[in-house]
Amino acid sequence: MTKHEFEVAMTCEGCSGAVTRILNKLGDVKFEIDLPKKLVWIESDKDVQVLEEALRKCGKEVKYNGTK
């Protein structure tokens, strides 16, 4: 599985909770959230665009930083 890094404009626990709920719905993904740094690492075989579109559903600005 590939590990992807995304920058998500999260400002609070509610934001990170929304990201968690959305990613849990995708299934077959492992992820870590670093709220202070506004980073989300997702380990998945899914296409980057699928992951990015899912993250955008939380209504926050999302930027793909590449694989890690």
C-alpha cells in the first residue's frame, strides 16, 4: 500500500472528527491525522483522486503533498 500525504485545513477536533468519519466510510484505508500540522497520511491502494475527493467532502481545503 502507498502512503499519501494531504494537507487539510483543519482547525479543531470537530474537523479531524469529520475527516475520520469520511475516511472510515472508504474502507480498506489506514490513516493518521496530525491536527496541529494540519496533515493527514492515508495508506491505501485507492487512486489519489478518490482519496482527495473523499477528503473534500468534509468541506475543507485539501492539498495533495505526494507520497511519503
